[in-house]
Amino acid sequence: MAAGVALAMDGGLLYQLRLGQQTLDLTAKTDLSLSEPRALTEADRAAAERAWRYIQTNTRPETGWVDTVRGFPSSTLWDQGSYVFALVAAERLGIINSEEFQSRVEQLLGSFEKLPLFEGKLPNKAYNTQTLEMVDYSNKPVPEGIGWSALDVARMLMAFRALEKLNPDYGDRIRSLLARWDLPAMAANGELQGALREDGNTVYKQEGRLGYEQYGARSAALWGMDVLQAVSSQRMLDWVNLGGVEVPTDLRRADTFRAITPILSEPYILQGIELGLDSENRIMAERVYLAQEARYRETGILTAVSEDHINQPPHFLYSSVYSNGEAWAVVTEQGDFHPELRTISVKASFSWDALYDTDYTNLLRAQVEDIGDPSKGWPSGIYEADGSVNDIYTLNTNAIVLEAIHYIAHGPLWHLR
């Protein structure tokens, strides 16, 4: 597959991608531009303060880590990366003062300095937030660990890099604690590499699918890792037409590569609000967003799909635009389908509205604006089937809401000085 080329044409984006002998010229059907920073409204500020309430009430005093799910003392590096971004956003928005910011950063870094590592190389996939013990996903202690996630580590690295850039005084300390980590171990052959324990052995596997892979690779590249193959999606890029919108999909099929292939909001909104969208991922993000708007126009069903915890079994789902060969699939990590549990994602609604500020994103945000219990923060979303609230409260949802409000005021975090 030849490399794609992004060009400016008549104020819009033209994307040329060669698939075999076929060249596809894909132009956006609307004049969809990224929003410029704008003054916060009362509702914006109230949303950010509500999101911070989750962090206030779920920070563990023993370690300074924040629980991934309200009241459950466990977390991953992905979520602690979300916490760092939320912390930076909260200080810059004036929700917390510099003293609280510094105190929280100091405690968090102190915990990372003594964090046990899987096989002495990289952080484990999950930790007890009270003790920093390595655990499995049920929070059962596993002294030898269960492996590492390259994507989770990459998100933490991106958060550290942003923290260092905006607060240079922490640079030496961050680099000192990272000197304990074997960062080259999470990259192989230009791709991200995870590790897991299987039958008593450590197995290494390529990690990441379209969107997530590029987000993780852009983060890892900031720390000098060789992830050149993973930075661009073009070697694994295919397209499917949904509602008149050409949507990116992953050529790696689940039955061959034994991994789900969800195309959804999260990796694109994170690139947009944190790193800023490069030319390739700007087109991907537009298509993923426009497909969701098109579904609403066709069906009248508000659509904002992402990965989310849910308040019932199977507890975590990827609500997608396209996954595992099906449009609008809702899948577990194991590839089981649960279309009856599709949700309107709070974090996706806030983030798409921050990025594009269209009539449709305004409608999405209005739909989720008053749901849940404000004393707990923001719940994950609304079930599409019956309109009931998915009233599970998580760090990632609330951190991304904070990041989205910060984007409204200041633009991408990585572009700040």
C-alpha cells in the first residue's frame, strides 16, 4: 500500500490513498473546521468543576492515585495519564490553585518513583490505588504482575511529557523515574509491543488498532522510541461507506489477528484535544464524527460512540462506528456483541462539541448536560435503547470532560507554552 498524501484544496482537505491500482479521492462533505479557542460559558465552567469533583472524591490519600471507577481501589496507567491531563487542565482553568496542583503532582511522582514494575521493565497493567501492589483486573494481588500495555504506558508518557513541557521544574524528576523503565521494550519493528503472562510464560504481541495505535505511537515517539510503522495508519487502512460517509476501518481482521478492531471516538478526540490533529488524523477524526452525525440524520437517534464502562455486565464495552465487520457494533474485548447496550458517551459528546462546535455537537452536549448526580461528577452516558442513565462514574470520563473544557478555552494541551 502506497503512502497517502494530504493536500489543501479550496480551503478543504483532499486525501488520496492508493489501494492496489485504485486511488480514492475523499473530500469532506461539509465545511468542518476545528474550533478556535473561545470564552468559557457558565455551563462550561460548571461542567469542569463537576468533573473535578470526581477526582476530589476518588483520590487515594495513601498514594495520590485516583480510582478508575468510583469507590473501587484499582487503576491503570491509561487512567493515571488521564488524571495528569485533568490536573493540568484544572489548574489552568483556575479550578484548583497552584499549591494544590503542586501537592498532587509531588505525591503522584513520589508514588511512581517506587512503583513495582512487571519483570523490572515496565509498569504492570493494573495496580491497587491504596498500596501500589501489582494486581489483575479484578484487583487481586499478583506479585509477579500480569504484563504491560504499550498503549497505557504511551498515554502515561504523553501525560508526563505535557506536564514537563508546561512545568519544566518537574523535568528532571520525571526523567529520573523513567530511567527505571525499559522503554525500548514496548516497541519492536517500528510498532508498539505489549506483554502478557500466558501459562506461566511472558508473551510479546503487537498492540494497537486504527486510531489507538496512532495515538500511542505519537506519544511514544515524543520519547524517542522507534514506532515509525505505527505513527501512520496507512499500511492498515481500509474504508467503508456508512450513511454516505467514507469511514476508516482496520485491514487487520479480528479472526486473523485475534483482536477487536473498533473505530470510535476516543483516540481521535484525544489526539485533537491533547496533541492537535495532524493532516492524516484530522481526516480520520472528521469521518468518524460525520458518520455519527449522519446516523442521527437518518434515524433520529443521537449517536456519540466510544469506549466506556457500563453499570451492568459485561462492565466495559467499545461502542463503535464500525468494528469486527459490522457497522455500529458494540463489542467486548473478547469480541462479543452487545448492540442492546449502546450508549451516548458523555466524554465523546463534550469532546466533539469542543472540537467542532456544530449544531449536532451542541445537541449532543445538551442531551447529557443534566444527567446523573453532580456530587459524584459525570456518569458515563445514556443507554440508547431506553434513555436510562449509565450511572457509573469513572476517572476517564471526568478527566476527558475537563480536557474538553480546557480545549474550548486554550486549544490542544501540547500546543501550550
